[in-house]
Amino acid sequence: MSLSSHLVELKRKHEHLSTEVEHAQRAPGSSDQEIALLKKQKLKIKEEISRLSA
């Protein structure tokens, strides 16, 4: 997998997690722990994108 395609895939995953976080925050049954886990995953991907883009 080339670097550019890897970055595209990471950005896609980041966007997907953003959507999941938004849905979880709106859903009454979502726990704070679940939302925090999604946000941590999203942050790790963002950091990886930044590291690879530098």
C-alpha cells in the first residue's frame, strides 16, 4: 500500500469515527465510556495522519 493510499484510508476511518461519535452523543443509550473510547481511536488516527503527512 502506498503512503498516499494509506493516508486516504486513515482519513476515511477518521471521518467514519467522527460520524460514530456524533451518533453516540445523540443516542440516549450510549455510555460516556463508549464515547471516550471512540474519541481516543479518532485521536490516534489523527496523530498517525499528522505523523505521516510531516
